[in-house]
Amino acid sequence: MSLPRTIRAGTRPTGLIPRALGPRYGQMMGKRHKSGPYGYTQAKALVYSKYGNPADVLSLHTHSITPSLPPSTLLLRTLATPINPADINQIQGVYPARPPFTSLLGTPAPSAVGGNEGCFEILSSPAPSTNLSKGDWVIMRSTGFGTWRTHATASPDDVIKISNKEGLTPIQVGTVSVNPCTAYRMLRDFETLDPGAGDWFIQNGANSGVGRAAIQFGRLWGVKSLNVIRDGRTRLRRRR
Ligand SMILES: NC(=O)c1ccc[n+]([C@@H]2O[C@H](COP(=O)([O-])OP(=O)(O)OC[C@H]3O[C@@H](n4cnc5c(N)ncnc54)[C@H](OP(=O)(O)O)[C@@H]3O)[C@@H](O)[C@H]2O)c1
């Protein structure tokens, strides 16, 4: 196996994945920042080299990122990254948009990193012309970057800067680009809701990420919402 010059790597099978995908995964990711010998950043990523059940095909891959990155390359640390339904579908191979498998991280077989959104902190010192600085928080400009990782390298064009992060948490920032945007489009693209006319919208799955964002938009715009959720007790009975 030939490795890219700047990367040293190893992959572990997924005994750790259920724990790694637990509810505190995003927060755990944010706490990890190890600097290895000679300034190499020790990084981990949840990768897959074939489609299937995430518990079967994901593995935790460790690799090092060189300290001698060019100023045009950002070194990012992950502060928070969620698990969305589409992330799972992508790994299953049933989602229309699928990131390509590559050898960039030095995995034994070409792989993709799971996850599509997250909040990242810039650890490097970008060129002043980029309008980005060390310590800034950024989100990914597009889906498919692969966000389930402790660190990443990216081009300034890959990211959008959070211009004022005061009062925001990494979890809020790391979950803004998928579900709230979907709720916005859902409410704006198909009907014109008029608060003056007392318009309402009704939705099911209202406790989902998308649903809760829709409720908040409704409140912001003065449009009333009727929100249907399934009965938790029924669901628990079915599981027993
Ligand atoms: N651009 C896009 O096309 C786009 C973007 C974002 C999301 N989405 C889609 O929007 C949906 C919501 O995404 P999300 O991230 O907001 O989801 P989420 O936060 O994970 O919530 C999932 C919702 O589905 C409900 N649910 C799950 N299984 C169910 C079942 N068997 N019967 C009835 N309800 C069930 C859950 O109810 P309980 O809490 O009772 O389990 C919960 O309300 C997903 O289908 C997602 O793929 C599409």
C-alpha cells in the first residue's frame, strides 16, 4: 500500500463504533486534539470503503497530518458533528449524493468519511486574503465533505465562516446547515404563508430536527403551526 507522503495511518475495525456514535459523540469529538511527535496532528476519522449497515462497514481510522501545510490549506478541528438520517442512507448506499471513495487518508482500501455537517475551529493561520483567522468557527459550504473526524484539512473555498459566534454553541452551529435550511425551503418554496391572514401549517414528525426548525420559523414569521408527533408510549410498547 502506498501512502501519501504527509500521512501516516492505521485503521481499526468497528468494535468502537456503537460507542463512537453515541449521543455525546459530537462533544467527545470536540475535546480531542492531540499533537504528536514533530508537530504532526493525530487525527481520527470514521470511514467506510463499501456500502452497508453502518455498524458493519464503518471503521475508525487514525492518521497524522503534517505540520508543514501550505498557508492555502486550513487545518480544522471538529467541535461538533451530528448524525442525520441522510448520513446513514449515504453509508447504506441508498442516498442519491454519495462522496467518492479516495485514498487521501491512507486507508487500506479507498474510503469516504461519514457525516455531512459540523462545526469546525481553524487551528492554522490562514493567509489574510482569505478573511479567515486562527480560532474562527466554520461550517462546510457543501455536503459530502465527511465530517465524522477529529481533524480535517480544507481549502478556504470549502468553508463558510461564522461571522459572529457570540452566544452560539458548537452544537447549534454544527446543526444549522441541513435541517433548518430544509425547514426554510419547505415553508417558503411551495406555499406563501401569510401571517396577516392567520395562516397555519400542519406537520407530522414535528419533534424531528426539521420539524423543530419549522416551528421556530413559524414563530419568527408569525405563522401558526399545528405539530403532530407519535405517541412515545405506543412506540415503547411496540419495541417490547
Ligand atoms: N434536503 C432534504 O431532503 C432533507 C434534509 C434534512 C432532512 N430530511 C429528511 O427529513 C426527515 C427528518 O429528518 P431529521 O434529521 O429532522 O430527523 P430526526 O431529528 O432524526 O427525527 C426523526 C423523526 O422521525 C420520526 N420517526 C422515526 N421513525 C418513525 C416511525 N416509524 N413512525 C413515525 N415516525 C417516525 C421520529 O419520531 P420519534 O421521535 O417519535 O422517534 C422523529 O420525529 C428525514 O426523513 C430526513 O431524511 C431531508
